[in-house]
Amino acid sequence: MDANKKINFFEQVHQIVRQIPEGRVTSYGAIARALGTAGSSRMVGYAMRAAPTANPPIPAHRVVNRVGMLSGKMAFGSPTLMQQLLENEGVMIANDKVVDFKKVFWDPQLNDDEQ
């Protein structure tokens, strides 16, 4: 993948993440499917690693793995910051996993009134 495509993909990922409503979460796979690249969950993860340098900022803490685990928590510089940010928005976490994951899951392919 050349650098322009990679940057473009990362920015597309970041644009979707900026749309996740406060108090909701989505998954790497859901973002990949929304971009028409269903097999690229790992690339979405790489794009999320670039989140700290994104401008405008993105709410990276709202992206979890397919079962609601806080799999990216170590990227926040503190093992508890991701959980703290989610809990500040009303998302309950237990054992590094989103409680009621299906209830707070936001699908980027659906309109807000469908969720």
C-alpha cells in the first residue's frame, strides 16, 4: 500500500470515529465494514494508533474489539485511561470489557435514528 492510500485510509477511519456519539462504542471491524474493507480490522487498529496526532482530535477510546474488550487500552499511556474516559461518558466497564456491549454499540453503517 503506498503512503497516499495509507494516509487516506487512516483519515477515513478517523472521520468515522469522530462520528461515534458520546456514550457509545464501535468496533474495528464495524469501521472496516463501513469503509467497504471488511477484512481490514487490523489496518483500522493501525489507524487508531495514529489517533494521538489526528487533528481535529478523535475519541479513540470509543473503539473496542468485536466483543467489547478494551483491546487498545495500552495505547492511552495509562492502563486505566481508556476505561476512565468511557465511564465518564456513562459506559460501564467490567474486567476490561464494555457491559451491555450490544446496547451501547454504534454501527457506522446505520443512521442514528436506526440505532
